[in-house]
Amino acid sequence: MSHDAKRPSRRAFLRGAGNALIALPTAQFCLGRSGFGDVLAAPGDPTAPMGQRLITFYFPNGCQGEEWNYGSVLTPLADMKDKLVVFNGIDNPLTPASGRDPHEQGAAALFTGALLKSGNHGTGISIDQWLSRRIDMGTTLQKPLVAGVWRGYAGGEFRSPTWFTRSWLEDGSIVTPTIMPQDIFKLLFGAGQNQAQQTQEMLRQKSILDRVLAQHSSLLGSASPLPASHKLLLQDYTDRLRDVEVRVTKFAMASAQTCALPANPAAFKFDGGGLLDYGDFDEVFHLQMDLLVLALQCGVTNTGSLMFCCAGEEYQNPDVSGASDHGTSHYSDEGGHQVYLAYRKYHMTNLRYLLDKLKAANLLDSTVVIAGSEFGDGRSHQVDPQPHLIAGGGGTLKVGQVFDGGNKVTNCDIYRTVLSGLGYQMDSFGNKSFNTGLIKQILA
């Protein structure tokens, strides 16, 4: 994968420098407010568009192509189709290497477009980590929130970390999802602050902005040594910074209320084997989604990775069936088929929960959610077509459509197109050999 370096204009460079200058602690500024967070976002790349957010969402054991539609598995999302792009006929060309299970390889290729290599390493960075390097430098966390629920038990045995990893670093190192909500809370918010403390912190940050504006004013006067062209650029930036200052004042009290932190989540317990009980998966995963949305809303991070179960997990939910999710993915009769579909719909209700939370926080339209699983037909571990959908779109993608790739468009093409829509042009993402081109039909 390569990133075509874009030489920034003077205006872009100056704006980027200003972004770095005002990269203050942002959690208390409630960056999720419409039109406010977009101004304060401080990407590491001075040419990067502002107001970007991205979440990857994994569910286990794949989904057959003929069921990946609003009349079947996607029924829980049907009334939100105007916010979605559903992909059919997506090729996953990453054939598992010798000794690699299709569950393991398919899940590792999801969001990376890369094959596993020897040892417990992937070959490329996942899209959440790639984008985070460019848009999270001005946030409190400065990296994605990586969370999920899993026991790592698949196919009758406990598996290696490559089975429960959906977020990968540049060198192929894994980022293990954090399970416990109380650990996520401490990671995001530390001991937390009450509303009075938040308001005091915001007013302190406003005074910093005031000082920066005063310094700029001295450079715009007649005695300033700057040439006229530079003064024009600085004036442009100063006007934008003054707009930030006005917004901070206007929304200070409202932001404290909107970003008020909840009580520290109740502790869940691991069993005697050090594993979370399947019976707690549903509640814990919902708390993880709540905390991620709050983190986005408060500007603690702009990126996240959510994983429900490891690849091939033998997850069992008595409200769905007495049989396991993985077991019924290999169904052999119509009764097993119906249980298989019930589990797929269950995973989509979890995704619907996330989308509803983002919408309620006024974040859905400024967030790209990429959801998917390891392969198509679980009965034979058929890797194609690999289920994908996009929700939200960040205003950069043409949502409200179903796209059929005809088994010629790859998962790599999806990730590259999403990044292109967000303003990042590269000649490939993931395995270069499996990039066929941008999906222009979904680019706004």
C-alpha cells in the first residue's frame, strides 16, 4: 500500500499549523455537536478534511450472498436503507495459506485486505489504524478505541490471537480488543470529571484561544514584518480561529451537559478460566458501543474497532437458539438454516443498536461504519462473496444503494474507496495485487 503524498498549498499548510496550535485537550469540548467538532478537529495531516470518523464492526461466521439483503438477514436495518450501502458480489481473493483456517484468514483480511504471514502477524495495517494516524493526533486518546467480546473458542478448541484480532498495526502486530467496560471507561476518561470541572476546563481552554488570537493580531498590524501575502493567509486563519473562540463560548455550558460522563460501568467477572461468560456478551457489547459513541461525541477519539466474537466462535445465545452460532453456520437442514438466519439477524440488531446510538448523538452522518464478516457460505467456508456494508458515509459516499461487484470488485477496493472519499488518494490498500480500482459508483 502506498499513500500519494499531496504537496499542501500555503493556505492548507497554514491551516494545518493552526490546527496543531489549537490541539488542546478536546474531550470536554463535545466535538460531536453539529458544525462544532468539525471546526476543532485537529488531524495530523494538514491537508486532511475535518469532521471524519470511522468505525469497523465485525460479526462472526460469515453470511451467504443470497441472504445478504433487506428481505432476509438485513431486515433489522431495512428502515435505515437510506443511510447504507450494501455490497453484494464482493471478491475476497485472499486464499488461505497452508495451515491457515478460512475463518482465521478471512477475518484477518477483513479491514486489512492482507494475508497472514508466518507467526501471529498480519501483512498490513487495518483501515481504522491507518486513518487514526491521520485524524486522531488532536484527540485525547490519539488512537482507535479497540473493543470487543470473545472467548476465543472456535471449532472445538481455543485459538491464537489472530482469531480474535480485527485491528492491526503497520508491522502486522495485533491490537487485542479490550473487553471490560470499566477498563474502557478508565482508558477513555480516567477518573472522570464532574460538570463543574468540565466547564472550568473549557473556560481555561477558551482563555488559551484568546491569547493565540492576541498574538496573531500583533502580526497583522502595520508594524508587522510579514509580507502582505502572508498577512492575508494569517488573516484567513485568524478569522477561522476567532470563529472557534465564539463557538467555544456559545457552547461551553451545553457541551458540559452533553458530554457529562456516566457512572463508571459495573464490573463484570471472568469465569475460572479467565473468560467472559457468553451470557454477558450482549450486555457488555452494548456497553462497549455506548462508550465508543460517547468517546466520539466528546472528541476522545475519532476511530474505533468493534468485534463481536472471535472468528468461528462457538457463541450461544439462548434467546436465539440452544445451538451455537458457529455450529449452525454449517447447517444441513431447513431447521438449521432458520437458526443460522436468526443468528445473522441477531448480529444486525447489534449493528442497528450502534447506528441508532450514533444517530441520537448526531454523529451518524459524519461517521463511516464498515461492517463485515470473514466469508460467505459457512457450510463450506466459501470465501466469496464476502459480506460488507457501509453506514453513515461521512457525507463523502453515496449511501442509500445496493452495489453488486459481480465478484470482480474486492474488499481491498472497498477500503481504498472509503479512504478516497475521506480525501486520501493512494494507488492501493492492502495487498496491491488485489486492488482493481476505485468504486466510483459510491463516491459522492
